Amino acid sequence: NSNDFRIETEMVIFNRNKQTAKSKAKSKFISDNTIISSDGFNIYDNGEKIIFHGSANIILKWNCFLN
């Protein structure tokens, strides 16, 4: 968990000092208006960048675009 999103996966390698994480297992990222499912991920650059691996699907909640 972070302040911005939650990750659900079977196995992850996390480095708290460098704020990095990676996994080769199926993963689900969940935030307020977005869900991303992928075959793995790599969070790097002090937690600022994410690369999703393999097949990835994104679901954007429609209400986030309505104002």
C-alpha cells in the first residue's frame, strides 16, 4: 500500500530505502479511479515510474472524467 495506490500480487520484491518494487507474478494496481492488471511490474526511480510487463489491462472509472 501507498498513499496513492494499492498493489495486489502473489510475490513482490520491495526495497523500502530506494522506494522500488518488482514482481514477475500477475498483479493488480488499484487507485481511486484506475485499476491496472498486468503480468508483472517494475517500480523504480524512487517510486516515480512504473513499467507494466506482459499483457496489461487498464480500467478507468468514468466518473473521474466528469466535472
